[in-house]
Amino acid sequence: MDSSFDNLDAAGFLQIWHHFDVDDNGYIEGKELDDFFRYMFTKLGMKKGEISDAEVSRLRDRFMSAYDTTADGRLQIQELATMMLPEDENFLLLFRRETPLDNSVEFMRIWRTYDTDSSGYISAIELKGFLHDLFLQHRKSISAEKLEDYTDTMMKMFDKNRDGRLDLNDLARILSLEENFLLNFKMDACSQEDRKRDFEKIFAHYDVSKTGELEGPEVDGFVKDMMELVKPNISGTDLDKFRKALMGHCDINGDGKIQRNELALCLGLKLS
């Protein structure tokens, strides 16, 4: 990182992020990327008129190869923070994982833990608890004042509709949850054998505990991904309603879990 950014704090970083994420989709991409790297050149002391497209392209390629950890040709907020923020100010590093969060089951486990009042949203107080635990998990100390600052910054970064709380999609962006697993499958126009094969893959993905039945966050993860196939932006309350309906339809023996054969019947599939 260039020394020009040594004094940058989380609030200043947030201003830069909002300036270049013009369409507010959670990424800097396309023309936004070129504009950002032109800005980088001005921080290095060059005037706008002196910056050629070729130089912008070279700088972009150099930095993207180093910081675009997902290799998708665009910058997520965590990737940009790694590029620009001093390490002692980059609390977003806490969200960087050795392996990406690729299963909605673990995501929903986190959601249920911190939606402490079961409201279907994460409030600022609940987010502060989440951040506090995250610092403990990384064996980092943090003052009460700094925790307040980081909570406020996180809400400003990710509370897209500015209602003072985070919904499922906001938290998914914070935790860099990978693409919906169910998008890998065609839900119609396939043979019975294809449907059986896909069903086994799908059930195995959500049966994280490998017990042959879905329960707790495993059901939640499946419900979340199912709903998002038809409704991209769902709230925690939406999920709870659909979960209740699914359990009423599929939990045939009433044990609060969904067995493999119960889900197959629920989806109109004969396994034998």
C-alpha cells in the first residue's frame, strides 16, 4: 500500500468506497475500476491530464492480481480495504477467511446466533456483539470507543436501505457468502435420473452434520437458497415464514427435522 494512505481511517475509507461504488451494488467494477485507478494515480502525485489509458490498465492489472482474491475482475469492500487501509485500522481483515464461506448453513448459524431477539434483522447492538466476538476470536483487544466506531462504520457500509439494521443480504455481503448453491442445478426439464442425482448432491450439501436429516441451520440454509431463487432480496422474517410452511409440509413425522426421504417426498421425487 502506498504511504499516501497511511493516515486513512475507516470513515475516510468509507467515503472513498461510496464515491467509486457508483451503482451501490457492493463492488467496484467496469468503469468504476478505471476511475478508481485514475484516482490512485492522483494520490501518487500525477495530474489527471497526464494519466494515459495504458497506464491505468497497467496499474489496474498489477493491483488486481495482488488484491482480487476472488479473481472475479472486481473489488469487494474487503479487498479494497486490504489495499488501502493500514493494518491496525483495517478491522475488515477480520472477515477474511482462509476458505470462503461457501455454504448457507454456516451463514445461517451465524445469523441465528446474532439475531438475538429473533426479529429477522441484525440491529446495531447485535452487530456490536458480533464484532466484539470476532475480535475475541482473533485474539485482538479493542476499546469500547473503537468498537462503537467500527459498528457505526459497518452499518453505514452495509445497511443498504438505511433503516438502521442489517437484513440477510447485508450480512451475506459482509461475510462474502458465495453464490447460491442451488443455481448449479436445473430445477425443471430433466429426467427422473437427473433429478435423483441432483437431489443427492443438494441434500449432501445442506446435511453438513452428515446425519441423513436436516435440522436447525441446515434447514435454514436450504430455505434461504430456495427462496432466493424466486425472490433475490429476502428478510429474516420472510425466511421464517417460508421455513414454517416448509416444515409443515415436509416434516411428516413431526420431529422438527427433515429426513432425506421426507424432503424427497416434499419435492415429488421417488428415491427407490
